[in-house]
Amino acid sequence: MRRNLREIFTELIASSQEQELRGGSKRDLELTALADKVTVCVGVRRCGKSTLMQQQFQKLAAQGIPRENMLMINFADERLADMGSTGWNELFEAYYSMYPHKRGKEKVYFCFDEIQMHPHWELFVERLRREENCEIYITGSSAAMLSREIHTALRGRSLSWELFPFSFGEYLERRGIPRSGHGTNRKLAVQNAWEAYREEGGFPETYGLAPAWRIRLHQEYFDTLLYRDVVERYNVSQPLALKQLARRMLGSIGAQLSINKLSNGFRSSGISISKETIQQYIAWLEDAYFLFCIPACSASACERFRLMRKVYCIDHAMVKSLCGTFSELQGQLLENMVFLALRRNTAEVYYYKTQAGHEVDFLAVHPHTHEKLLVQVCANLNTPDTRQRELRALCEAMVETGLRKAIIVTESENDEIDTEQGKIILTAAPEFLSRQNSGFDS
């Protein structure tokens, strides 16, 4: 078995080095490798992590690094299914048996894709980092697992980045449309791209697909994510209940998450599942970057503890493919897109509840400057009641947070409203979502 495993690794190494490096579309995320640090990239399946790594290796090749000095292994390969926790050294020996003259003399660049599929990977990576002349890149689709293991063996020895499906700004660039500018032609191109993005979403492989194929691909992603990243990884005992739970949560995008309501729904369907199990399943869906459950922020600490979390999904178009037509979900999906735009820039995204009980969709905190940003999402402010409701919540939140600026993301309106509490900026969704630092650069 040990000899066969080395042969498999030799085959995988040779195959990866024979393949042409794919360029793909440019992403906003720029990976920076620092000396003696492991570069980590995490994100949902099929969001483009492998392509990003190929782009990184293209840069190395452009610097004159020989292809033989680059090794890329995808640990989701079925040939490595029985690798276990003791086969790591076989990878190491397979490479240096192919290139013995490089050992200790030339720098080697390792890329390990979906490395969390096998146990004790972090110990192997740390040994490689410590003992060899190398630069290491790793990817994974498990936020908590990577974080937990990195903070044991690789504490202080790695830098992590998150990659998401295409933002609208990245989508524009993929279509050859500049993110900013004026003119009738660009305005029309952006509007057409906006309509397409709302339908297609941000997963790279859905770009330009016919609706039937896009829906089928989203459903395939959903099933693969559930079974590979949750059921198999955590040995889930009730996979059908997990699938029903995921679908029910997709139908509640932007709504507060009630474990009691979910539990009662299962009970009425004749499914026996404890509240503790529901909570665990939700945590695993978050770990796989499928769902995000954001907490409340309030001036009252007691209120923050009492309030339930709100649910969002990794891709708005996947929600549509799994749950229904866009018109039925239009408000929720726009809110989901705005959430993802904020989440790409910071992990600190909350919803805000004022002391009077009114709600602002998002309070985001910049990870470096700690700048706070209040964002409300509303398709339009056409009716007096809607306008009063949205402005009231924002004005109350501005007073309580001390902020003098807030944003309302709309379908198509651009305007500024001066209030006693500060300035409220109305921004059309295509413009807001095309910015790389959505909202923070307003």
C-alpha cells in the first residue's frame, strides 16, 4: 500500500506539471506570500480557489521559476481516498525521488488543494515548512476546520484569505466592462450585466449558462456540498433532515433564525430531530461556507443576547435555483447580495436593532480601520410609508452609534438625504455592488 501510494503521488505530480496553467478571470483577492509563512485560501466549493492558485503559479512561472519546482495536488482526488493519516511522507518522498537534485538546493513551491480532506495535514505542512526550502499554498472549503487546525500546529506561521464567488464588480470585468465611468454605452452594458448577474450569480461555472443548465449545476453544487462537506466529513446520521433544513433556511433569507420554529416544522413533518442537532447542522453548513448566520448588534447588551441571528447564503442565484422564481424572492436576494458585498470585506457584519425596536439590515465594521457602516436595503422608496420606515430606523441607529453617515441600497435610485442625524446616501445596487470596498469607500 505504501509503495502504491507513492506511485499515485508520482502520477499526480507528473500530471499536474504537464498541464498548462489556467489563467481564468482576474479576481479582487491578491494573495501575498510572506517568507516562512504558509499561504491559506478558504472558501466554498467551486468558487475558484484552484484557479486562483493556478494564477499564482503563473506569476511564479513569469518570474522564471521552472515548472518542475511547482507541485499541485488536489486531495479531493478519489485515488487518495484511502490515504489516511500516515501517507503524508509518501508525497514528500515521491516528489524528491523525481527530482533528487533539488532537495536542499532549490526552492520548491507546493500547492495543496482541499487539504483538509485528510487528517493531520497541519502537522505535515508544518514539518515541510520547517525543514525544507519551500513556499506552501493550501486551500480548503472548511472555515472552522482550517482555522482550528491552523491555530494548533501552524499558529503564527500562516496567513489566511477568504475567496467568494464572483462579486458584481468581478463579473463586470469578466464581461470586459469597466467598474466605473460614464457614457450611454457603458450604462447600458452595466444594466445588461446586472440583469444577467441577478440570474446567474457568482459561481464561475454558471457564467453564460442557459437557465436549465444553471439550475441543474446549482442543484449539483448543493448536493455535493451537503454530502462531501457535511455528511461525509461529520458522519451525519440524518442526511435527509440535513437537506430539508438547508432548504428551509434558504427560504428564510434575511429572516431571523428560530430554532424552535425549525424544530416545530420538523415535528409536524413527522421527522424526529433535536434542537441541539439542528444547531449542530447549522454550524456545519456555516463551516462549509454555504450559509452565514449573523448576530444582532444593539445599544443594549441584554438585547444583543436575546435577539436571534439572521440567515444569508453564499450565492443569491443558488437560492433562486433551489427555492423559486426571482420575483418571489426579489427583496431577500437583493439583501443577500448586499450582505455578501460587505462580507467579502469584513467578517464583522451584524444587523442593528434600535432601542425603539426598529431594524437596520447591516452594521459592518472594517477589519483594519474599524470604521463602522450602517446599510439599509430597500428596492425603492416610492411610498411615503416605506420612506418613513427606512429613514426612521437609520436615523435612530445613527444617533445610537454616533455615526453621521448611512447608506440605503436601492434597485436604481441615487440621491442624498440630509437629516438632523447626518447624511443618508441612496445608492443603486449595481453601483454599490461593483465597488471593491463596497460602502467603506463612499
